[in-house]
Amino acid sequence: MKVRFLLDENLSPRIKLAVFRLNPEIDILRVGDANTPSFGTLDPEILIYLQQSQRILLTDNRQSMPEHIESHWNNGGFIWGLFWLSPRATVREIAEDLILIWETTEAKEWKNQLIWIPL
């Protein structure tokens, strides 16, 4: 199965646009889009959505998310991956890495993985 992405609500919508410019076939949504959690959804609910929708989360939330991931795992949950975005990463770097990941890997390879973007 191909990788599918969800952008956290606090990330720039320009990331999604940049990805679509490079490859419009990529399945990338942002919190607040149709059929995604609404703005303001709590992290534990986002993690449940990610598990059910088979999406990797892209976020820069390193304050509360680690605690919620640990709790999610301790309660028997899993994630399809989480990509922390470096504060110094450009939109172009992020988009290019997502394209590379989408073109060269499968979703199952990222299960319960926490990585930094750019790679």
C-alpha cells in the first residue's frame, strides 16, 4: 500500500501545495480538510484517526505529541509513522522528501517509526 500523509493543522498549507505541484497523485491531506479531523482536535484523537485511516502524520509538535504517542502505544495502539519537521526545513525540502518517500517505500515500512524531515 502506498504511503498516505496527514499534515498537522499548525503546519503551513503551502507544504500540501508544493507536494501537489511535484506530484498530484500523492494522497496528502491536512487537518481541517474534508473527511479529516477538524481544527482543534486533540492529539489522542488525531492518533486514533491516523491508525484508522492508515496515514503518516507530519508535525512539528514536539511538546505534547511524544507523551500522547507513548500513551497510544501503551494502550495497544500503533501509528503508520510520524515525521517530525525540522524548524529549519524549507517547504521545498519537505515536499521533495515526501515525494521520495512516496515513490520508493510502502506504508508498512513506516509503522511505529518516528523520523525527522528532511531526511
